[in-house]
Amino acid sequence: MTSTSRRAYGVKGAPYAFLLPATILFALFFALPIGYAIWLSFHKVKVSGLGLGAGARKEVWAGLENYTDALTDNELVDGALRVLGYGCIVVPVMLGLALLFALMLDSEKVRLAPFTRLAIFLPYAIPGVVAALLWGFLYLPDVSPFYYVLEKLGMPQPDLLDGGPLYLALSNIAVWGGTGFNMIVIYTSLQAIPAEVYEAAKLDGATPLQVALKIKIPMVAPSLVLTFFFSIIATLQVFSEPTTLKPLTNSVSTTWSPLMKVYQDAFGKGDIYAAAAQATIIALATLLLSFGFLRAANRRNKQDVSQGGAR
Amino acid sequence: MSSLAVGKAESAAGTTPGTVQNRPPLRRRIALIPTVTLLFGALYCLLPVAWVVIAATKSGSELFSTFTFLPGTGFADNFSDLSAYRDGVYWQWMGNSALYAGLGALLSTCVSAFSGYALAIYRFRGRETIFNVLLAGVLMPPVILAIPQYLLLAKADLTDSYLGVLLPQILSPYGVYLSRIYAAAAVPGDVVEAGRMDGASEWRIFTRVSLPMMVPGMVTVFLFQFVAIWNNFLLPYIMLSDDEKFPITLGLFTLLEQGANTPALYTLVITGAFLAVIPLVVLFLVIQRFWSLDLLSGAVKS
């Protein structure tokens, strides 16, 4: 009896023991920092007198002051608009290319597929900083092959690191780095479609294009939704690419993206309270946008299903 | 293109000699549009890599004077210049990155394996709650974490130390997620039950029976986390100020910052970027056959 009950206890306690390291790490490096950031966002420093001596600087309750400051801060709002514009280029182009390449890889009689698949996936292994650095040099007229060709042809040479083209230049880095990973995700779910699904279409004499549009894309819609979801989150938090391009051009300010602004306020200005409020707003906006998208996508899927059933 | 077509034709002829006469035209046997599209994609993705390989061979003057895709003669000089830069700090950065990514990914894989196994095999109170809370970590923007992590670690006097970069990256919600999916698929409940019947302890069952079954999935988790830590920029950028402790991403960034205004330093930055790309590309090529990508995306699918 005692041995069975001890064993039962051992089994009962085992999952908690296995989960202990993750729980401790989660508490220390996720829950605590988030709680602390939220706490900070509602506080500010009050300086009494000349701000000298112990106790002259006190943390006091600030209410929503940091939040209203952040939302009326032009630098933050401009940064958010810039990143929205950037995201409107990156996400559709990256996922469009990923879907296109995945469909091409999945098509019959395609040659060199293992090589091209690996080549397109390769940028995933290259750090964002290095990717930005490589493209940054390719954008520099002095060393770029594109400019060399344009010059030889006597064509105008646009400045890629300024104004509107800067968005394209930055977007290109993200598209280059992210297409391969998303392609693999979509390609794998294409591979999971059972062959029988295509049989009927083949008998009907459907062209590959029709099969792709009418069968393949609807079948991989769930992975498209998820790649979209994660791409939105990643795009809104762009930081290392514009930071890396900054030394190469004057057009990227220290507050180009909202995240850079948070960094600037926290470590440049030393106002961690404002930075915490901004970080919280960015996190909330990210969650709102990404989950809003997820809900909208799910609702549409359900509608499609019910319409399909009605038909 | 033509040699491929010949190869294809030969193999077709070899397998079905009777149908040689009825061989369909070339266009039908090779899907031309998909192949060409994919080759363009590959060209686009390889272009910057090819450029940095060639640019790293150029001396400072060649970089600005010769055609971009013409190899230069300065690689040996660039290499020794880079190695000599500030008493070899570049190789220190590489070593640091290997340490952060290697040790961090190893610890992360262990934690993920423990948690994923517990969540997949046991039925216990709070299981789904714990899983969902851990998973919510995936959605937390790194920025809302990194700044308070810095402030809190500053109180523990751990900023600007190896631990400050290592510790926050051990728990990977995505790794826990993958491990759970993989353990559920790879470890049959009967086997665990049989182990219990034999009187083995839960820990013994895990290490001797379940863990070996989970190895392929754990390789994926390790590699995924290795790449994530190696490529991370924000956390070390916030956490570190002593450049002896920088990982390679941060080191290259500071090199670029100093070099941007002095074209003489361009060659150092380019050679540094080239050498920094090599380890991950090699790792990538060697392991892509072991890397269970199905798992990576299968997990996203469900």
C-alpha cells in the first residue's frame, strides 16, 4: 500500500517538478519585468529642491500622465506612422513572395527545387544586423553593383537611403530576410495536402493555375493566417535594421521606429518612466492589431465554410 | 538548362525505353515558369551573400575602383587587419556569440524538453493554464521585456555581464510549444506506463526511455534557439557596455558605426560581416538534413 501511494505521489508531483525550471524563469524574466514595466509606466520622478542629496528624487504616482504624454508625442506618432507604412510594404510583399515560391516548389516537374529552396531559406540564418549591413553597402553608390551598372548605362541614380526610397530600402531587407522562413512554413502545409484532393481536379482537366488558386491556396489558408499574424508582430517591432542603417545615412533618425524611440527615451534621455509607458502602448497596439487580424481572419474562414455548406 | 533536360531525357529513356518516341516536348517535362521563378528567388537571396564574399577579397582601393563582382587581391591583408584590430577583439566577439548561442540554446533545450514532456505526458491540474501562460510569452514584444529586464538585472548587479545576456534567453515559449507537440507525437503513453510497472522512477523513465525518443525534435529546438540567440541584437545592445563581452552582431554594429565616416574601415566591416556569416551558413548547410522543418511549420499549422 505504502509503495503504491508513494508512487502515486511521485507521479503526481512529477509534472510540477519538470515544469519548475520554466516556471522560475518565467516568473523572473517574463512576469516580473512586465509587472515592473507597468508599475514604472504609472510613476514619475519628483525632484524636490535642487535635486541634490538622498531623498531629493522620489518616485511618485503619475496616473495616466506618461500615457497621455506618449500619445501626444509627435515623435512617437510619426514613428508609428512610418512603421505602419513600412509594414504595409513588407507584410504583403514578403508573404506574397513566400506563397508564390511555395506554390512553385510544390508544382510538378519543377527542377532544381532542393537548391532553390535552400538558397531562398538561407537569409534566415543571417542576423538582421548583418543583413542590414550587407544591403546597406549595396545601397551605397560608391560600392554598389547596381549603381555601377546604372552609371555605365548613363541612367539616373536614385538615392536609396533618403525619402520615399528609404522605405523600399528598409522593406527590402525585411523581405529578403523573412521570405524563406515563411515559404518553408507554407510549403510544408502544401505537402501535407493528400494527393486524392487533386485527383478530381485532374480528371476535370484543371490547369495548374486553377489548382493553385482554387484548391491549394484555400487549403493552406490557416498557415497563411498564422504567418501573417507573426509577421505583423515582428514588423511593428522593427529595430535592428534601421538602427544598423543609421550610420550610413542621415535620413534615419534616432526615433525612426517606435522601438528606437523607446530605446532613445530610456537610455538617451534616461526617462525610464516615459519609456515604460511607450513600450506598454506599443505592446498593446501590437496585440490589438495582431489579434484583431486573427479574429477577422477566423470570422471570414467560418463564413466561407458556412457558405460552402449552403452551396 | 539544356544539360538538365538531357539528363532527364536519358533517365526517362533508361526507365521506359519503349516510350522514347512518344516523349512529350521539353516544355511539358520541365515546368519552366516555376523553375525560372525559383531561380530568380534564389538569385535575389544569394546576391548579397555573393557580394560580401567577393567584397571581402578586395583591398581598400580596389573596393571603390574595380567592378563589384570582380574578386580582389586583399583578403589575406583584410583578414590580418581585422584580427589585429584592437588586439583581436573581433575573435572575442565570435567566441562570445558561440558561448551565448551554444550554452543558451543548450540550457533552453533542456528547459523546453522538461516542460514539453510534462505538458504532453501528464494529466494534472493547471496544465492548460500553465501552457497558455507560457505561450503568451511568445506574443510579448521583446522591448517591453528588455528594458525592465535591464533595470531589474541592474539591481542584481548583473548587467554588463555574460549572465545578463544569457539568463533572459533561456526560456523560449516557442521551444516549450515545439517540445510539447513533439513529445506528444513521439513518446507513446504505453511506454511510460510500462516503465512505471517496472518500478522505474519518473526521472529514470524520462532520461532512459522518453528523452531518446525526443532527440530529433530537441535538435530542432536547439537549432531554432541557437539561431535566435546568435541573431539577437536588442538584448545585448541594451544589456552590455563593455565591448569585450559583445556578441558578433553588436560588435559588427559598433565597427560599422565607427567605420561609416572613415571609408578606410569599410574593408574591416565587410570582411567582418563575411566571416560572421560563415559559421551560421555552414551550420545551416550541415544540419538542414537533420532539421525537422516539418515540425517547425507543423506546429504553426495546428
